[in-house]
Amino acid sequence: MKGYHNKNTGFGITYDDIYLVNGARTPFGKLCGTLGTVSPTDLGIYSTRAAINKSGIKGDDIDQLMFANIGQSSADSYFLPRHIGLYSNIPEYIPAVMLQRICGSGFETIISGAEQISLGKAQTTLCGGTENMTLSPTVSFGNRMGYPLGRIDFKDMLWEALNDTAAVPMGCTAENIAAKHHITKTEVNEFAKQSIDNYLAAKKRGFFDDEVIKMNSTVFESEGLNPRKVRLPRGVVDFFTDENVRPTDLESMAKLPSVFAKDGVQTAANSSGIVDGAASVVVASKEFVDAKELNPLSKVIASSTSAIDPKVMGLGPVPAIRLLLELTGLNLDDIGLIEINEAFGAQFIGCERELGLNREICNVNGGAIALGHPLAATGTRLSLTISREMRNRGVKYGIASACIGGGQGTAILFENPSIN
């Protein structure tokens, strides 16, 4: 393990023999859809139980649990990571922690898990993120102290999450990038349609069958604890659908109005979907992998985090990926697959132009414009997806990255362990 820090470019780390063993995610439910009443804690339990099972280990093999959740949207959210561990058959003496780097939080759990292993504080870590954006509350700050006459004030926390009060709303950052790079609405729509088409093609060939779990109403139980009853809508059995995805055509997309700026490029069809869901992975040391004779999906080689002007926050992956390549001595030509979270279509295109990316190797199974962006779960989902696709294609190196509200970017470099 070797760390790096530069105030101008960011910080990062290279790892020695750390592996992403396997993982799983829930289907991503559309806003006010099938998962709309399922707490983020329960979503995390679903994905974590499945990740442990798919990794070929047991709950008592986990040494630490690191979980992410951005919009606290259930009454027990303070206990979220701990409850996920307790109800996922991870022993009660195993500690848990919640991490938060907004849209990069899912990545942050993997980074922190790898660092804990590198420091000798664990052999295995359960890493993941969960989000129920439907349940984001309407709040009244200060209600305990009372209100002046006629001035009762409520906030929609889902809406507030889209606004960086230090700079501009998230959607406006994409419009700023579009202006900077002279990106047209037609170009953004074409990219968005490609994202949707890539997802539909991947689903048709069964790519997601080994990634997405089937969900049913259930009761999560753990000895000595109160049971957790989870109910999906009546009649829903084996829920397996990423509900945000809608086939579309360019003509229909062109008719939609701009959302964030007059005559802007971003619309409801070419921005990431607001969804509910969770994703979990198991990260482990070489010693553990060898002892258990596991077949890990990927090797975690390095990670990086950078910060930029919040008014163009969507370009955050640019310095993060550049730093990642610098730390590892690789060139962009060495990277066979890339996942960059599609917060907004113009945001991805801006990163594409600044880095000189080959779109044919980017988000090959679709991205957040298609299946949605459950904030804390996205980094974990991207890491799992790219690790599986690297194995399918026989690709040696892949990078997963995301922009982060407020002006940050995080990236992780993965290696295919089956290629020498």
C-alpha cells in the first residue's frame, strides 16, 4: 500500500493484493414505484445477504462493515449500517460504520474497506450503499423552537438534495459544462439513447441476471432481535425489474423541454433517474481469498479522489482518472473498460471530451440515465458491473468513476485477476 497526496491534484492510494470477491444489488425501483415503501436499511439487508451468499462465504467471515446512505429516509437511519450487519447474519461483535461522500459514497466504502485490510485491521470487509429517494422526507427545521406567526416553513429534502447552495443546482452544473464544451441538446439526447439501448441489449442477453437479486416480501430475523417485516406491494413476486428504464426514440426526446436553463440541453430523458435501491460487495485480502479458494471478480489496484470548481462538478472524474493513471503508470490506452456515472448526459460528454475517451468502451451495459442513480449505491453498482464485464470480455484493466455534488470526483482502477 502506498499513499499519495497533492493539494492541487488530489489524493490516492495503490493497494497490494486486495480483491473484490463478488456482490449483488437490488433492482432499482422508480420514484414512488415498487420499492417506494421499503426502508433503505432493508434494501441494504437484501443486497448484503445476497452479496455474502454470492461470494461463497458466510456472515461470520466478515471482519468489518462499511455502508453508505446519503438521504436519511427512515426512522432508524442512525442505526443503518449496524442494522444491516446484524440482520445479514454478520456476528454482533463485528462493528459497522457509515460513510458519506455524496455520489462517490459507494466507491468510498470499497476504498475504506481496502484500506482497512491494507492496515491489517481486517481480512474481509462488506462494502455497499443504499438509498430510498422516494422516502426522502419533508422536514420542518426548527419546529421544536416554534414559529413566528404565519411563517411555518417546510423543505422537500429530495428537492434540496439537487441544489448546491454554495454554487448552483446540480442540473445547472451540467448546463455550464454544455456551454463550456459547446455541447448540443441533440448530442446529449443521442448519448442518452445510447445509454438506454446499451442497457436494453445487456438485459436481453442476460447480463444482469447474475447481478440483480429477486426480491419478495419477507421477514429478516436475527437471534435475540426484533424481526424486520418487509412488504412489497400486493401481488409482487420475484421483483427483478429496473423500473426507470423506458425505451425511447430521438424524435420523442427532442420534444421534451429543458429543465434547468432556458434553451438548455438537459431534460428529464437525458438526466439520471431518481430511484430506490442498494448494492453490496465483499472486499478481501489475498490470504483470505486463497484460504477459502475463492474466485474473485477483480483486483482493486488503486483509487483516487480530486476536487474541482463546484459550478462544473460533473467534470470531477477528469482529474480523478488522470491522477489514477499517474499513480499506476498506466495510459488511457491500457484501460479496456470505463464506467463513469451518468449524472447528466452533458456531464458525461464533457468528461469524454476532456479525457479523450473512446465511447465504445464506456458504460457498455448502460448507465444511470437508463437504470437510475440511487446516490449511495451507485459507486458500488458501478464497481460490481465493471468487474463482471471485465471478466466477460477478457479485459485486463477497468476504471469506474463518478462526479460528486459540490465539486469532487472519485475513481477506482480494477484488474482482471484471470489475466496475467
